[in-house]
Amino acid sequence: MAKQKYYYNISSLRYEKVKVSWTRRLMTVFTIICTSLVFAVGIVYLIQKFVPSANEKRLQNELAKMEEQYDFSLKDINQMHLVLESLRKRDNNIYRVLYESEPLPDEVWQAGYGGSERYKELEGFSNSNLMKDLNAKVEKLKNQLFLQSKSYDAIAKLARNKEDMLASIPAIQPVSNADLTRIASGFGMRIDPIYRTPRMHTGLDFTAPIGTDIHVTGKGIVVDVEYNSGGYGNHVIVDHGFGYQSHYAHMSRFNCKVGQKVNRGDLIGYVGSTGKSTGPHLHYEIIYNGEKIDPVHFFFNDLTNDQYLKILDVAENAAKTLD
């Protein structure tokens, strides 16, 4: 029961009971209700602002996973671009050279899908730039894969018409070199080991013990077998047709004769150190239409792509000549 309140009436000089009207009581109740509602709304607002709901937590987790997946996808796409670029270089530097076919222009290879409207549907999001960038990379990768596929289709068509050419062109290493460590000197300007002056080294030097097998690198006919002929010492020349010849120098012994038909991989002689030589090795040359060219670009039959890239580096940095 509510406690009765009194007030002092100065007119009657006595205490009298306080009488509260129903209007005042209703106003008091209304004020309390309004205050409570304002307080409740404030509490709800603060909770919604600073305490994420279960749905918000789920969306935040999904966004975090999507960002993580984006990073993984971007790394995969960049790796695929590197692999594809390696295939393209091999296509241009080996296959198209062999078939005398023009490589794909760089501006065509690098072209993407332009137009400011292409990814318009991805605008307006917090991660719009990320989504646009990822889509552009995927589109470019798809375009380059299509171009490389068409290029290989063209090469395959040329190959079907040039099977004999494929069998004839020098395409393997003339001595066993599984670990790719036997190349002592590459093609290009080198210091002569005897005269100590710069000179053009027109082939590759393969170090190997005397008596190591030497294999012919393509189908052809032996056109020259010379004993101790000048700086080349004992050497063999094989004509492969299609403008190609291969030359094997400083041999210790022969296993072929002039006019003999040979197939790629046949044993034609043994490593030695005859002629102008400072140690046992094979000096190997490729001549195309009368011009000596770098043999390292022709080891595509017995090397993987990684091995080919490695042997390019070895030949480029092998500065010591043995003849």
C-alpha cells in the first residue's frame, strides 16, 4: 500500500493529505513508459551496432573464406601464366623455328578483353576491384590457352607433313648427359685455351672419358670421316638433308664410314682428345644452310621443359673451351 503524503497548509495552519488527480497520475505513468521505451531502443541500437548477430557472423566468416580463396586462386592463375609463357617460348624458339613458321606476335598474345562495360555488373561492391582484376586475369588466361592450343594445332599439321624432316633434324644430345653437367663450353665468344685470345666457339664441348659412346643426333648419311684433320682431329660429318649437317670432332675411334645411312641414336664413334684439344671431350656442331648455329636449341627430343631451361643456362654460362 502506497504511503500517504501530507503537506502543510499555510491558510489553515495544519497538515493536510496530498490529493493527486487522475490526470497527473496518467501523465506520470506515460512519462515512465516513454522513458523506458527510449532506454530500450538505445539498448537495442547499441547491441545491433557493436554485437554482430548470428547472421552477420556467418556472412563475415564467408567473406573471410572468400578472400582467402581469392588469394589461392590468384596464386594458381599466376603460376599457370608462368607455365603457359614457358610453353609459348618453347613453341616460338624451337617448334616454329624447325618448321620455318612465324611465331605469334607479342601484341596478339598479350591482348586482353577491353571495354569499360565488360565488368559493369561487378561495380558497386566493396570488393569490386578485386573481382574485376580476377576476372580479367582469368579471361586473359583463357584467351592465351586458346591461342596456344591453336598454335599447337598448326604445328601438328606441319608435323604430319614433315615426318621425315622430324626424324632427320638433329634433336638429341650426342653423348649421354642425364645430369646435364657435361657441357663445358657453349656457343659464342670464348677464350681460346691455347692462344688465350677471344674467339668464336662454333659448337658445344661435352666433357666425357675417352671411349664414351657418341650417337648421331638425327637420321642422315655420313659424308665425311677424317683422321687427325687439323684442329678437329678425328671427326665425322653427317648430312641430314633439309639443309642440316652435324659435326663430331676430337674422336678417338670411328664406328661408321662414308656413305653409311644412320638413324638418330646410332653409335658412330667414341670420345677422344685428338687434334687441337686440351682434354677428352666431344666438340659438337650443327650447320644449317652452310652456317654454324647454336646446337643447344635442338635438344628437344630427350629433355623436359625444365631440363631444357636448365641446359640453356648451363651452356650460356659455360665459358671454358677445350679446343
